[in-house]
Amino acid sequence: MTSPALSAYLAFSRNAEGWGRRQLKKRLGRGKEDPARLAEREGHAALPRPEGRLIWFHAASVGESLSILEVIKRLGMRDETLNFLVTTGTVTSAEILAARLPPRTRHQFIPLDVVAFVRRFLAHWRPDLAVWTESELWPALITETAAAGTPILLLNARMSERSARRWRMMNGAARRLLSHFAAVQVQDDATAHHLRALGLPRERMAVTGTLKEGTPPPPCDEAELSRLGAKLKGRPLWCAASTHEGEEDIAAEAHRIAQKSTHGLLLILAPRHPERGGAIRDRLAAEGHAVRLRSERGCPDEDCDIYVADTLGEMGLWYRLAPVSFVGGSLVRVGGHNPYEPAALGSAILHGPHVHNFADIYERLDAASAAVPVADAATLGETVAALMQPSQSAPMAYAAWELSSSGADVTDKALALILEHLPADPA
């Protein structure tokens, strides 16, 4: 089945090298690209291809890339001849992955969806199997990978109602792209419904849940954990994690409310985009808060009441320290962020009403009394104050941990699917 929309897109992509370079230049100017690795976005490899079979995993950004690390680790332990390539499209994902890649795993930036860039990338890496995750479907990448004879799988697939509506406007293109996937594992029934409506055959698809449930908790520097624990000396604290513009002010107001009944309460504020840390500090300090920045190596001394954790790769540290965590992107219309990490580390979870990105897990957390929804600064502050009592927060934390520990079978199913479709070793 041909698609005029897909044909037009691919025709543009075949003649878009100049356009692609201009886009990269703009992104570089906005700080969205790594200048030292910009050539990777044009398909130029920065690393040699290893000998033997290579499985290529593509993940859009941080959460998606972390969700596949356990799969890669287990594949590598099962067969020590396998090698792995992980591609992502964001600078943040590359920085976080650098310290967490399993053995025999390499990271590269995904090339822009320009045919010449994609072909250059594929000619170098020659993957034996390609594994996409979640919902990033780039037409030239998929089409050229299939044309090269590489089997393609889609794991952890998720499609929102908004994305489904957009794809339905180009139903022929969606049907054609989905036809290239040998098999698809989806997170939930809603995604399965959307993909069937777009033409994915039922027999190629299975609803398995999300890989994020099987993701190990984020690591932390144990020495730093001990140092900060000693510095805080049992001081009551809570964490507002992955916050967006507007949520820091809500969290700060909630903190004022909770402080009225909890002496010495500390807020660890970890913005989703750490580069905003300085501006957040200045604004909250102007409102009368005593604020320290993690990036300036400031410690949360007794006079500090908000500690802005504006660093990357340390969420494992903050979730281990905080018995209660508000997960951001949920009091503003972002759609919420991953609750599995605080759940796996025994932190009681609070969240706002906007959690459609993770609707299934938040529904289960709420139903299991492992999380509490809050609507505004007042309810957030009152709930934080109540949960400073271990008798209130500990049962929630345990329920969250128990629920988060139930997802190992999702990883097992992903592992089995990959091994089923991995071509045999010609040696």
C-alpha cells in the first residue's frame, strides 16, 4: 500500500541535506546539541563498529533509554558475543547514559531523519536487529532500516490519544510504517487500540506493560549519601522532583505551609531541566527562602530551607534521602513523569492531576494507597506535613515499592522477543 503523504516526506528527505545542516546549526545555537558530537547527527560515526552481531536500540530520551538498560544487561550476560548500540536524540540522555551503559554497549546520537544521513549511519553500523522503544517513529529511519534488510521490533510502545489523532490524518503513512515492524509489545490496552486502528495486525502485537516497571532503581554515590545523611542528622525533608516552570513556586508555597507544623523541614527541589537552577534560586531567595545550589557545592546547612539539586544523574541520591517525593510535570499540563524510580527506592509519592503520560501506573499507585493526588500548593503542603510522620509515609512507601517490584516479567517478555527475532550468528 502506497501513501502520498509518506512518499512526499521521503522525497523531501532524500534532498534535505542542506535543510538538515541548517536545523542542526539552529539547535546548536539553542544549546540542544553537543558541538563535539554534532557530526553524529549527520550519520558520521564517532566509534568503530565492533566485530560480531550488533543489536541497535533507539530511545527518544532519558526515560526511554534507561528503561532498556536492564534488557541490554541481561542480553549481554546471556551471550557474551553480542554487542549493543544505543541511540538517543538529547544531550541530557547522552550525559546520563555515559555512566550507566552495560558492557559492550556504545552510545551515539541518532541522525536527523534525512535519507543521506540515515544511509551513512546504517552503512557504518550494519545492525543485525533494530529495536525501537515507545513512540518515536521517524519515517526515513524506519524505511531505510527495513530496506537494508534489518528486522525491526517496537518495544514499550505507547501512543497518546493526541498522537493517534495526528497519525489518523495520515492513516496510509502510519499503516505503511507499522508494516515494517516484525513484532510490537505495547504498554497498555489504549495503545493497542490505537495501533490496531492504524493498521497494525493483531497477531503482531502483545500488551505486556511497561519496561519502566522492570528498570533497576537509579544508582547513587554511596559515600555522598553517607556524607549528606550525616550532614542532615535526621532532619525532616521531602523532594519535589522533575519540576517544570510554575511548579517550583507551588512547591515553595507548599513548603511554607508544611514548615508551620514541621520544625526544620528541608525541601530538595530537583528541576527537570537543571540549567534553570540559578534562576530558580534567585526567584525563591527573593521571596524570602534560604536557598543553596547543588551545582555550587553548597550544602543544606541548618539555615537552608530549600536545596536546589541542579545536577544530572543524582536522582537516586535524592529519592534515597527523601521519605516523601512529589513527582513533577503533574501540576502543570506536561503529563507527569516516571514514578517508578521513587517507588523502587521506598519514597511515598505525591502527584498532581496531569499524569496522562503514565496514567496506568498512577491509577494503580493511587488504588494501592501508594500515592496521593494533590491539586494545588495548599493540598500539597498539608499532605507533606501529614506524611512527615513515619507512621503515615512508611505504609505508602512500602506499597509503592511492592507495586514497582512486580514488573520483572515485562523485561522477560522483551528479552524473549528479541532473542526470537535476532538472526543467528553466521559463525
